[in-house]
Amino acid sequence: MRKKLFGMLLMLGCLTIVAGGCTKKQMVQDDDALSQAPAVTGDTSSATPAPTPVAQEPVVKDDSLSTETATAVEPFETIYFDLDSYVLRQDARDALNKNAQWLLKQTTAKVRLEGNCDERGSDEYNLALGEKRAKAAKSYLVTLGVPADRLDTISYGKEKPVDPGHNEAAWAKNRRVDFVIVK
């Protein structure tokens, strides 16, 4: 009797763990979506508005991954994303259109697109999501005529928050892609 009860409890515990891991919804679209021209899908009227940009003084960013010098993000607009998404909203596409205009005028500029996430989620998940956000922005810029070889992508996941707060307003500012001139 005890062995049966123990076995049933053990099985119930295993099922609980498995079921708990399976109940999460898919939070990111398939990679096939990146191969198509990025577009906003569905009704964007309920989308979270872009956070108000925070005035920042130009800062030279230190990048241990590149020997090229990085300069401030001044000529570019940061783009923002909804929670657990790398789909480009209309405000992000508008900002990317402006960024593309600058890049098309500055034919020798090379830019790094830095994908970022808020603090929620695992390190691995946020690194992957940040990379998808940066690649979605790059793909859109390429469709606008910016040469792909002038655009590099990197993901910082949740490691470089703009706002260290622990609320929705802070998280909305951290779900972004920054643009850094590297050459």
C-alpha cells in the first residue's frame, strides 16, 4: 500500500512538473517571420505606446567585442517593442524609416543594432529575443535599401537596462533596439 501511494505521489509530482513547463504559451513568432518583410500584424491601436525618449548626452560606448571605435547614438531613433515580441510596431517602422534615411546619406557609416529586453525571463530567452529584435530591425532596414554589410547585430538581453526600475514603465523602455555607429 505504501509503495503504491509513494509511486502515485511520485508520478503526480512528475506530471505537475511536466505540465507546468508545457503551459507557457509561445511568446515569440517563428524565425520564418524574419525572412519576410517585417510588418505590423493585427490591430496596433491597442499596442503599448513607445516610451518617451530620455534625453541623453552623447556618450562614447565601450565595446569589448569590436576594435572599431563606437560613437553616440545621436542621429538615430531607438525603437521599442511589446512584451515578448520582436514584431515591428508602426512607431518602430516610422523610426526605422528615419534611421534608414540617415544611413543612405552616410554611405560609409557602419552601425551596430543592439537588441535589449526587460528583466523578466531567463538569460537565454532574453538573449534570443534581443537577437530577434535586432535582426528584425536589420531586415527592415535592408528592405529600405541599406546594405546589409553595413549593419551588425548583437543581443545584450537584459544586461543593459536604460531604466533600472521594476515596473511596466521601466520595462517598456528596456524592450528596445539601440543604434550605435561603429565606423
